[in-house]
Amino acid sequence: MKDMKELLKILGVGSLELGLCINKSKTKLMIVDRSGNLLDTANIRSVDIVEDYIYLGSQICNDGSCVPEIKRRIAMAKSAMIRVGSIWKNRGITFNTKSRLVCALIFPIFMYGAETWTIKAGERQRIDAFEIWCWRRMLRIPWTAKRTSVSILVQLGVSVRLSSICYQRLLSYFGHIMWRGNSCGQHRRQKT
């Protein structure tokens, strides 16, 4: 914690030299510790210590968990799905068009930042349940109707589940990181 206090002082002095001022009421500190150790925070009183915060639209937690972010994204996408409810009730719009609207308007709200999520079995079930909820809402199938998830997916012709798309994005992002990590320096060496 002494190191953190010193770093904050150095940051404050450096920013003042450039004519910038740190707003202490807006400055937050998050201690990332997966083991759950409690650190002495008495030395840092001028900064709020938080367990999570929103950064670039994604919720970052101090334990590295993605569950709160996935729940938050599901809530945001469900809210958007409910707001455009008049589209789902309109009988003049075909199911194909409605399906494309769900994929273009609702799923991107949910999948923002999905490349960085750690998806376990519980999260996968939650994502699949959200996807079926969206399709049922679009088709106006009540939860009391005895329709299986598979029958709904077959009716719509859905071949790739939303959770699988999240995995694909994660693997694609991982591939970019691995390629850049291995070859970035090699390209520089070859040019010189």
C-alpha cells in the first residue's frame, strides 16, 4: 500500500506539471486480489476503494469474475427487447425480418465485450436461457406454452447458439493476441 500511495503522489505531481488536476472525488482504486486477502487501506484515505467499476462500458470486478458483467448485459439486452415490443407484436413484419432484427439490435447489446469473458457452464446456461427468452418473446410464445427450446430453434432455423458465438469471439480474440505476441517482434527485426 505504501507503493500505491507513492504512485498516486507521483501521478499527481506529474499531472500538475502538465497543467492537469486529479479530481479526487472521481478517482477510484480497485485492488485486484483473487485470493481475497484484506489489505491495509488506512494509508490511502483520499481515494475511494471499490470492488468493481464500469470501464469503457464493461463492468470490471476485483476478483476477475465475469458473472456480474454477463448478468448486467443480459438485463440491458432484455430491456432493449421489451422497449421494441411493438415490433414483435406487428403482424405485418415477417418472422425472418424479426429474427434478423433480434440479431442486429438485441444480441450486439448483450455481446459487447464478450471477447474478454470467462464463460463457464453456469454462464453458458444463463446465456442460452436468455437467447430462448428472446426468441419466445419475438414469437410471442408464453412461458406456459409447452414448447421445448429445441422446437423453437428448429422453427427459426437457428443453427449456432448465442453462447457458441461468444466462444467463437473469445477464441478469435485469443488468436489475435497470440499471433501479435509471437510475430510482432519478428516483423520489426526483419525490416531492420
